[in-house]
Amino acid sequence: MNTGSDIRRVGKTILLTGGAGYIGSHIAVELIRSGRDVVVLDNLCNSQPDVVTRVGDITGRTPPLVVGDIRDTDLVARTLRDHGC
């Protein structure tokens, strides 16, 4: 049986899909404030890339933005690998 205390982090960085949207950007701020590294993956269909810049203005750390669709499995795999998620 696996309990929460048994879970090991695979990577330090969190891949946050939809992170340039309203809810995602607020989650990004809180994750960064809690000391986590964040990579934002967003297709920008309902958001703007400058939202990620504003996350950096608020937190002092601008997360990398990967523009693409979560359904693109090659992009997701590459992003996970390249950013240590």
C-alpha cells in the first residue's frame, strides 16, 4: 500500500498545463511561491503569453512557456524530458 509519505518526486519541476490561463496562472504563482519549479504548457487558445511574464513579475521567477497542445504526445514527452519534470 502506498501512502502519501511514500511518494517520491520524480522531478523537481511541475508541468502545468493551461498555465497561461486565469486559473492556471494563479496555480503557477502559488507553486512558485511554495518553492517549486514550473513549466507552463499552453496552446494559448484562451490566454496570452504575457500572462506568464506577469507570473514572473509577481514571483520573481518567470516559468518557461511551451506553446503547444497537450494532445501532442511527442511535445509533452520532449517537454517533460527537457525540463526535468
